[in-house]
Amino acid sequence: DGGITQSPKYLFRKEGQNVTLSCEQNLNHDAMYWYRQDPGQGLRLIYYSQIVNDFQKGDIAEGYSVSREKKESFPLTVTSAQKNPTAFYLCASSMRDYDGVYEQYFGPGTRLTVT
Amino acid sequence: AQSVAQPEDQVNVAEGNPLTVKCTYSVSGNPYLFWYVQYPNRGLQFLLKYITGDNLVKGSYGFEAEFNKSQTSFHLKKPSALVSDSALYFCAVRDSVIYNQGGKLIFGQGTELSVKP
């Protein structure tokens, strides 16, 4: 988990509220990612960003939004439009693959519960 | 389309015995393959990767994986399992021919490894 922090570890929200999950990295990585993990479904990519001020939708972007104003930070907002937001959210970062193929480093995750 | 399959939801092994966690993949071009481990309520930890070259890849904590192109497989192995190896294991793939994907990985659904004393 070293180098990537996610806060808070547990988050509880009422249905209809937006909530923002924090992700910070000090690895000097250009690329950052947000995944959602549900039991028995592996990890699914929500959004990713290869560089500051640029990001792309992943496979399940509906109901989520992101920003990438700083290299170190990639916050994820879970909006009220996300129909089933309760899940474990993982942030990751990696070097950009200019000259190689690099693994992703993951944060400890945030468990979001919406009731 | 890229895909990864981990055919076993759970693998049970006795401590000291060899273990294998299976992974098969489908990509358009050459695969880049990864194994990660996840302990309860934690993030994923990188174990090893295959990019090119030797089909047998050695990684962290005594794990290794064998790339088999003809069988499109990348099984994770360890000669002697430890109780502390009990965790959730994920295989992931990138397709080398898909550019501008920002290192996007496709993950399998995970295999729960249980090592009993």
C-alpha cells in the first residue's frame, strides 16, 4: 500500500447524497486509476488518467466523476445518479508506458456504504 | 475483446504442498500478464508480471508463474504453500496492440486461496 493513500477507510452516506473519495500518491506516477470491487466480480475500471487535466472513462463510469488538477491527486465523486454505490473502491497509480510496461500500485481502499 | 478467466473460485491446499492458481486470457495481440494478491480489506499487492522472454516468471514471496502461449494460460505457482499465503489472488491482462489505453488492465474475478496447517 505504500505511496498511495485513500481516505477515509470507511464511509457511510445516505442515499441521494454525493460523496467524494480521496486518493493521493507520492510515487511521482503520471497515471492514476479508480476501480470498484464487488464480491465475486473482480475489479472494474471506473475512470483513469494518464496525465494532469486529462482523464478517460473506464468500463463503468456512469454515476461517477473525477478530476485531475494535480499529479498527486485523483479524487472520485460518487454521485446520486450511481444506482448501486455500495462497494469497495480502490485507487491505483503507475508509471506511463513510454519505455516499458509497468505494474499498478494500489491504495488500501475505501469501503463506501450507502443506505 | 480482452478477457481473463480464473476458473476456480476457491483453491484449498495443505501447508507445505505445492499450489497452483489458474488463469487463462484472451487478447488480440501479445499479452502483458500480471498477478496480484489481496488480503482482507486491503488494496492489491503486485506479485509478478510477464511482458516477454522467459516463460517462467519469478516474483515476490516465492511465487512464480508460467506463461503458455498455446494454451493462453498464466498459472500462478508456489512449490510449498504457507498458511500466510491464504488470500484472494487476481490475474490481470493488458493487450499489447491496444494503444492509448493508459495501462488499462482487465482483471479476473479472483481466486480465494486457503492454506490449512
